[in-house]
Amino acid sequence: MIFGGEPLPPYIYMDEDEKVIGSGADLVRRACLRLKTDCKVDIYPVKRLISMVNKKALNGIIAMGKTKEREEFIYFSRAYARTEYGFFTLSNDGFALTGLKDLQGATVVTVFGSNMLATLQKIRGSLSVALR
């Protein structure tokens, strides 16, 4: 079986020896061991992961954000981890985020192609937010 994921530490990433590690990779390897089947775990960009699943070149994806669009063609198992988005800033810049209005005029840096970027693009129209 072949599994893939985008680099998303601590769930799936490469160590300094270029071995795919992380809690998601470990979970897949333990399941394969229990099933007594060989498994391969690799890292790919998210668009390639989706393409590979559509072409049935992957048996599963580790740690992918669940969206309505993706649910149309991907089965999502129960979550093995619960996460949240976070905003990080320098401690001495005086910025305090208490609501979306606090992002007015801010520059937000996020991963290209991420669910966070998609969410920010949806709300950007109601705020004056620069995305980088």
C-alpha cells in the first residue's frame, strides 16, 4: 500500500536522513504492521496528492484538511488528531488578536494552497488584509 502526505510537522515530515517520519507516518506504519502488509509512505505537494488519489495511485493521504470540495471524492476517516489555526506575532509588537476585526490592515503569511489561505481569501473582502 502507498500513502502520502504534504510536509506537515509533527504529523508527517522528513528527518535529516530524508526518512519520512511523524505521528501520522507512524500510525500508518503500525496499521500496516498489524495488517501484515507492506506500506510505503512518501511526501508530495498537496495538488499532487489529490491527483494521485484521483488516479488511484495512492491508498491514502496522511493529515489532509477536510473541506466540502474534498469530501466529494475523498473518504475522510475519523480524525487522529485535533488541531487549530493560530496567529503568531512578535511579543514586543503590541498586536493582540481578539477578533477578525483586529486583522484590519495586517499582513498575514500562510502556506500557499493551505486551508488557512482559502479561509483568509474568503474573509479578505470584508477586511483590508494583505496575504503573503
